[in-house]
Amino acid sequence: MVKSGGAESIVKSSKRLWQSLRMLREETLEQSSLYTYESGIYASLARVDQAEGGAQKPYYFHTDQSARRWR
């Protein structure tokens, strides 16, 4: 917790693990996220989130032929 000008604010931090231009893992105090990619390219396929002590939840990315995400 950080105090600034009489107000309190919470500072959150995260750790990230990278392999070249791919983010493989992201961790915060509340949860961790694992990222998966297509073989040989940088197009992300899915992210798997897991809250502290909770079940894993997969989120799948839908992309076009150029690996851009659909909106």
C-alpha cells in the first residue's frame, strides 16, 4: 500500500516470462496466466487463467489468416 497526499492506493505488480516476442506466463498475487501459441509463429491460440487455489479457465483466441484477433 502506498500513501500519497493523504490518500491510500494499492500498488499491483506482475511478473512476466518471455521467450523472444512471446509472453509465456504472467503472474500476479491473485492469479497466473499461461499463454499458448501456434508452432513456429507468434499467433496466440489460448490463455489459461488460474486463480490462487482455483480451477483453470481456458480462453481461446480467434484469429484470421494473418493472426489478427477478431473483434
